[in-house]
Amino acid sequence: MIFAIQEINNRQDLLPDVKLGYQIMDSCNDIPVSLRSSLVLVNGQPVQSTNYTCAAAGRPASPVIIGDAASGVSIAALRTLGSFRIPLVSYFASCSCLSNNKEFPTFMRTMPSDAFQIKAIAKLVHQLKWTWVGVIGAESDYARFAIQLFIQESSKFNVCAAYIHFYPVVLNKEDIIEVTNLIKRSSAKVVLNFSGESQVQPIFNEFKRQNITDIQWIASEAWATAQSLWSEFKDVLIGTIGFAIRKADIPGLKAFLGRLRLSDADGFPFIAEFWEETFDCKLNGSRNTHAHGGAVSRKPCTGLESLEEVLSPYSDVSQLRVSYNVYKAVYLIAHALHDMSACVSGNGPFTNETCGDVKRVVPWQLLHYMKRVSFSALGEEVRFDENGDPIASYDLMNWHEGADGSLQLVKVGYYDASLGSENELVINESAIRWHRGQQAPRSVCTDSCSPGTRKATRKGEPVCCFDCVPCADGEISNQTDSLDCSWCSLDTWSNQARDQCIPKDVEFLSYYESMGIILTVVSVFGTCATAAVSGVFIIFRNTPIVRANNMELSFLLLLFLVLCFLITLTFIGEPTDWSCMIRYTAFGVSFALCISCILAKTVVVLIAFRATLPGSDIMKWFGRAQQRASVFVCTSVQIIICIVWLTTSPPYADHNTRYQSAKIILECAVGSALGFWCVLGYIGLLACMCFVIAFLARNLPDNFNEAKLITFSMLIFFAVWITFIPTYVSTPGKYTVAVQIFAILASTFGLLLCIFVPKCYVILLKPEKNKKIIINGKW
């Protein structure tokens, strides 16, 4: 502060006609002492000998105060001095509570608010993938407000506090053991500590005694660059990381400090005490008893001692952080006074456009200019917001061990609030050295959920503690720590790992699978068997047994049976809209043709018997033309039903996922269920008519016993299709098609075997019975 004031007094561009003076008083980091000193400064009382002034006796009250370092002491001073409207500029008080402009309207600071430090720490923890962090702090306003803000800010990144613990500023043995055991028992390996340099020493001492070296410390800015901790607690603190306020190189300060002489200690107790401690000597009238053995054992100071030859924290200007804040605080006041001195009367900011008098500074007028000032200090643009807070800027420091075992404070990143939320934090992770060169520590309550799972919070536990639940069938998660699983589309399904959707297997009754091959072989065999029977009938077409059973209808029936066998092939293979329409239409029409022929044959049998009665001429009304017409008429009804079905709601190829979600079953949907069941119902109606007529003709003379064969064939037909209906409804997937094919083949084989095999047996194996005389009798 003295250096900055002297620098300003020697400048011609800043306050050229004004010289700054100062009074320095020790607050002892104690609220009562600080309040007493503050009141002395503002009421103009004589300065006590324990403090220092460059002003002559009778100087007016100080219009502005620089201090205090501690947030709690600053709050107490502000509340006491509030009625005086004295501006107070702190260089190290960072509590976010001091940003309350209504409660502390006269407060400004060159130290960023903890709100920014906490935001930076929360982002740091998130970027380093630490989600389970222990938080401790000293019992103070600084720690309480900081920890409260950290909990709020870190929750945005799903970071949880494993524990929150406040310890007394002055720790006893029980307090130290309590903190140590709490940290040891916790699974959190990262601990954030909000306290001052002196308050953490007892805790680190206990950690050193118990050889606890596996904790990654995050330092608050209050001790992030506390080099005095290193020599004694190096094994505990190596790898510590934390944000420190920006440092600066202040030109000329090192030389200024080195020029101090013994004569400067006269009347300045700070320098006197420092001089005795540095050179281990005693000044006249000294009451300093800090040295081992007391001041009595020290030799007198000679006055020839030189600070230029001493290496000490005092002369080390490589880490000017808090000192730089003091430097900026002095320049803040100087620039405000300069703006006040440049004011032109009649254009001023106060009543009647008056200006403040720089020779007789009124505190509240000076505060007006201080709130609006902006300036450049050592290349940095300094400005303040409406709360009197500067734009936050921090260096991210990492504690490295040098080759000689000394502490190396290495900058591994930075935080700059002026760059926007996306770019304000930059971390060079490759430059960070962790404890003993190990990898970055892991500190999580639960390991991340891998893709294919989702997070499920545990009841009554923080959000960082969760279970990883596998995604259900048909759901995936392709990111780490997914909150929900997402459904796959209708055409895709989850893979075994549940981390991606893959195309579903398409299933249909194929010619290349065993079931398709078997059904195809059976269908072809039935076709060949029918063709063989037709060949037998053609070869033996002039024999009595062929001629006696309405040869023309028999050949038509054989032809239609061939169609029924072949139509099953359309049920095999990948369905398309056209194949589905052809499949059901051909099935309905071909079976209608078969049953119509059988119905005609049955009617012929019954009418032929009636025609043998005396005086009956009924056969002339049901000749061959009428038989063909009856087949056509009966089939025409089925054709009409199919046309209506196809024009209203035809069958179509359907991608069915109802039975097996992991597969797409390609099948033919009937479109209109009414149309489908009308086709089946009409075939059933024709079959019932055949059965009834054949049953009535079963007891006719044996030479007309084809009615018995038709009766048996219809019984088989009914058995097959009655069994088909419940099986068709309950069978899923491609097996539905297999059931349809089986029903068609079984009923077709039933017709072929019952009606034609007995005739072939007689024709081929019992030719002696294939004679007209026998046919007219019994065979």
C-alpha cells in the first residue's frame, strides 16, 4: 500500500496537484480490535503509538478505509460504520454475502466474490468427473456462505457432498480427531476445504501423524497459495489443486522492499517486529517475545543489516496475489479522487450540479466516484459491477514438488468470468500432477452407468448414489449415465448390449427352411398323385367303373384338386400385397370348384336313382350341361364374394410385431375379417350340402355307392376345417401359415383318397371286378 501511494504521488498524470497520505492500524484479525481501529480512523482521534501514520497531528478523519482481509471482520466494521457512510475497500474479503448492496452500500473490493470462486470450483469438479466430494470449513461467515453456494452450484452438475462439516476456528484435539475420522471413513477421496491458512494447519498435522496421504485436496483461494504449509505437510498436500486470485508483477516493488533500513522501523512497529524476526536481533525498547528464548537473548541490531541479502517470503515477489489486490485498491481510490478533481462546477453529479472538493473529501461523494471508476492496472482492465465487485478472474494452481523438494505453484488453468459461461473455465489436465505422480483420483458414490443401462436413484440417498438398471427389451441407452432408456423404432430392436437399435429379424415361411421344404414336397407329391390318378382314369376311361361315376365331373374334380395342391405353394415365400390377394382368392375359388363338383356328383347319384323309377324322366333336367352349369353357378357365388372382398378391404402383407417384439413376422393380413370368414363359410355351406345329400344316398344300391365315399370325404373335410379354426386363431407367426397349408393339404388329400383311391384299387389291382355286369351288381 505504501509503495502504491508513493508511486501515485510521484506521477504527474494521476492526481498531479494532490498528495495522498495514510494511516495504518493493526486489526489483529479480531473484530473488537478492528472496530476500535476503524472508529479511530473515521473520527480523527490521535493515532496510538502501536500504529503508523505519515500524516501530521490533527489530520481530519479518513474518508476511506482499505481493509479488512477477513470477511467476518469486514462485515462487523461495515455494520458499525454504516451511519458514517465511509467507503470500505477490502482486498481479501470474498464472502458472497458482501455483494448485498442494500445491506452494505458502502462496500467495495478488489477481491472477487466467492460466488465466482464457487462457480469455478463446481465446474472444475464436474470437468474432472468427481461427483462425490467431502466439504469442510471453519466456523465463519466465509465458510458458511461458500459451502452453501457450493452445494447449490454443484447440484447443477449432479455433484453431491458426501458430508458437510464445520470445525471451530480454534481447534482442540477432539475437534481435530473428529474431522480426521470423518474424512477417513468416507468413500469420497476428494475434499474441499474452506478456511484460512492458519486454521488448516492442525488438521494437516494430524493427517501427517496418521500418514493419511490418499486424499485429493481442493483448496479455497484463502490457502490455495499458502507456501508456508509446504515444508511441514508436503506429503499430505502434494497434488493439491485450487483457484488463486490473479497474480501480477509489480515493477519496482522488489527494489522498494530491499531499500528498507533500520531507520524505517522507528515509529513503525510492523517493520520493527519484522526486522527483529528476520535478522534475529533486538531493537531498543522492543517488547517482541516471538523468538525462541525471548528478546532478552538476542544481540542488538547494528543498523547494517540489509534485506537485499535475505531470502524470505517478504522479499519474494513471484506470487503477488493479495498484494496486487491491495495495489489495485489504492489505485481505485486514486482514480476516484482524480475523477473528482476533474469535475467542472455546474456539470457535477451532486445537488445543483456541484462537484466534490478533492481538498476536503466527503466520504459519500468519494464513494459515488469509486462506484463508477474503471482503470488499467499493470495491463489489466479493472472495473466493478453495481455491487462493487470486480470482474472475477482466477488462476488454477497445482502444487508440484520441485527437484529440490520445494513447492512449485504451477498454473494449470484459469477462470475468467468475462469470457462467458461456455469458455470461462480452461483446464490443462495434462499439466496437472496428482499425488506421487498417480492417475487422477476417482471420487464417485457409484460408478457411471454404461450404455445399455439407466440410472435409478436410491430412495433416501443423494442423486449421485444410484443403481444401474439394464434397459428393457426393445429399449436402448447409447450414452453414459442415461436417465432413461429410449424405445427403438418399429422396424428395429435392441441388441444384446442394449446400446443400439438393430434391424429386426424378418420371419416368414420360406422355401429354404425345413418346414417350408416339407410342405412343398407334400404339395408336389399331392399334385403328382392327383396327376397319376388322372392318368389312370384317362387310360381306363372306357372301363365301366370310370364311366359309371360321371366321368366328366371326375376329370374336372381331379383338375381342381391339382389346383388345390398347387395353391399351397403361394402360401410359402415372402408375402407381398399381390401374393396375399392371389393366395386367398385362389384358395377360395379352387375349393369352391372342388366342392361344387362333388356336390354335382352327389346330386347326380341321387337323381340317377330317382330316374330308374318307372315313369321318371328327371335325368333329362339334369344332364351334362346342367351339371357343368351347376358347378359354374356355385363357384360364381364364391367369385362374387372374392370380388367384393378385394374391392373393399383386400388382404395385404403385414409387418406383424405383436407376437414377437424382437422379430417382424411377414404375414398376410386378411384385411376384412368378414370377407375371409364369408369365403370359408361358403365353402363350409357347400360341404354341408354335399354331406347331407351324400348321407341321404348312402343306402342306395351298391352300384351307386360313391355316395358313401363322398360321405367319408366330407367327414374328413369337416374334421380338418373344424380343427383348423381354433388352431388358426391361436397359432402365432409363420406357424399360422403352416396351419393353413396343412388344412388345405389334409382336406385335399382326404378328397383324393376317399373318392378316387378305391376306384384306382379296383382298376389296377382288381380288374376282374371292373366289368359292367359286376358294376350293375356289387363290387
